[in-house]
Amino acid sequence: MPNFYPYPIDQARIHRGAEHLHRLGPRAMAEFLSELGSRIGGTPACLSLLNEYGRLNPGQVRAAGGDRPLRRPLSVVAR
């Protein structure tokens, strides 16, 4: 999956937020996706993406490492 986050801190914040949202359950996830769709791309864009993810099964996700948190990316520190 390509990295769409401009900064590593954004990636970490997205993942922490997603973990929290997941703990809240299916209703909270549905409400979030509905609101996100209405704000940034419309419901059709949200439904299209859900359809793409709907083709995955848990075994595929585990095999690709998608069931584990992302590791913090390494950075080069300037001297």
C-alpha cells in the first residue's frame, strides 16, 4: 500500500485514531465513514473504497501483516 501520509507523525496519528475508532465498535465506524464521506468526497467515494476493502478476508490481511500496528519509520537525523 502506498504511503499517503506526508509526515510520519500523521501516519502514527491516523493509526492511533483508527485503533480507537475500532474499539468503539461498528456503529461508531459507520458514523465516522458516513461523516468523512460527506465532508471530503461524497458517499459514493466512501462506498467505492468500502467495496474494495470488502474483497479482503482476515487471512489475507494477516498474511500481509495488516493485522499488526505499523512500526515507526526510521528517519535520518541531520548533523
